[in-house]
Amino acid sequence: MAKRIQIRQHGAPDVLQFVDFEPVDPGDNEVQVENKAIGINYLDTYIRSGLYPVAHMPSGLGTEAAGVVKKVGAGVTLVKPGDRVVYAQSSLGAYSEVHNVRQDDVALLPDGISFEQAAATFLKGLTVHYLLRQTHKVQPGEVFLFHAAAGGVGLIACQWAKALGAQLIGTVGSAKKAALAKHYGAWATINYHEEDIARRVSELTEGKKVRVVYDSVGKDTWEASLDCLQPHGLMVSFGNASGPVTGVNLGILNQKGSLYVTRPSLNSYITSREALSHASQALFSLMTRGAITVEVPEAQKFPLADARRAHQALESRATQGSSLLIP
């Protein structure tokens, strides 16, 4: 027997249940990973709440963890028992002591990267990779806006931007988070509780505004984000922390300068083993040379049994950077 978190219905964090389950052997082209650290992502709250409903109940939760390969199924050639691995696009169920994952979804973990670093970084790092290197290829010296810069994705984006020689303007909710984002490489910060985002972006860019905005907040920042863009600029909406953007009047894109909008996701970028290898190698290279570091506060490392408390902390915006579940 092993332990896992499951849901029997969608709802608030109290629908998360800590239960026993009997792991099954990995199937063809699957590996069974004994999780050592589990990543917590905003995506998990969307699934739990029903914003992204699951097809069958009860359901596991979570898609990201790092650990050791325990067993392999038929046809597995890329990893072997005892290998250190990390994964981020598994079937739901990573909130568990063991989880079966397709071999194409796991990456071998370099020795210099710990399980906790990997689980705190992998999904968020792959996200930053597609945002800054594929959705819009940020150039050296380019100034751009990134919302929630002190969040898990945001702090990695601050460091990646610095490594690229780009200038990230990050929105934050407090002076403490502003200092954190700057420590990790943000060029400038905007406290959205105290400053008008669009006005401040205009000031920082001497009226030029920016070519691209990355927005994971959603409805609360939608119009402000559009107002920060140059004509023909790109609005990248990749999350819904404040709720989804709905009822969009496409005419507003014309009125604000023939703007472009995209709603990307990792699944449409990491579509093959080769794509995963390319993105993970880019991330691991920056991590092993110290250009990207992740420090998870002890208060944001939750026992697996405390997943409810972890979700409450994440949704209250009380956290900074990444959070983990520890089996």
C-alpha cells in the first residue's frame, strides 16, 4: 500500500483527501517513480476547483515530481531502476508516494540538481522556456512585462531574462515581493496595489511601452496588460490566478493598436520526446551553472498529508516562489 491525495468531487481545498491506494505495476512504456519531492502548481488548483474538470472520479491530482525509478514496464529503454528522474506532464496522480509515468515524460536528473530543486523548478522552468524562447523569442536588451514576478514561474522568468540580457518589468503585490523579484534579476518592479501598471510601464519605457506582456493573473490584469503594449504587440495570457478572461470584445485589440493575443499551454509545445529533451537541457544547463536557482522556504514545504493547507496558502497569494509536497 502507498499514500496519495485524491478528489471525489471538485471544490475548495477541503475536497482533497489523503488516502491509501494499491500501486499497480507500470504498463508498456511506463516507469514507476518513487517520489521524493512533488511540485505544487496553480494548474492543480484549477483542476481541483473544476475550472479544468476531470473526466472520472475519484481522481488523483498533480503532474510534477522528482524521485527514483522503482520499476519499469515492457518497452522502456530510456531509464532503468535506480535512475534519478523528474517529470512534469504525467497523468494526474503525482500527489502520491509512487506514480506511474510514460517514459517519454521523464527526464534524467543531473547529479548536481536535488530532488527538491527539480520538483520546484521543472514544470515552471519548462513554462518559462516556451514563453521566453518560443511563444515570443525575447531578445537581449528587450524590455517586457511579466505579471506575478515573485511567484514560482515569475522568479524563474526573472533569472532567465537576466541570463538572456533582457529587462523584465515584474508586477508584484508587496514591497517584500518587489525586493525578491529584483534579487532574482527583475530590471524593475511595479506594486499593483500602489501603482497604475500601464502608467508605470509607460514611464519606465519613456512612452514606448513593450512588445510583449506575459500574464498569468487573468481577468484582473487583462485590460491593464493590453494598455502596456506597443502597436502590434503580443499579449500572452497563460494563466487564470484571478479568474479566466471571458466575454472578450475583439474590437478592443483594434482600438489599442492592432494587438495580438495568444493563450498557450505547455502541452502544445512539449509534444515529443525531442521537444522535452531540448527544453529540459536548456533549463538544466542554466541551473547547473547557477544562472537559475530555486530556494523553497521551509514554510512552503508541506507534508503530503497537508495538501489542503498547501493549496490554501497558494490561493491566498501568501507564498513566494515555489512550494513543495514531501512524501
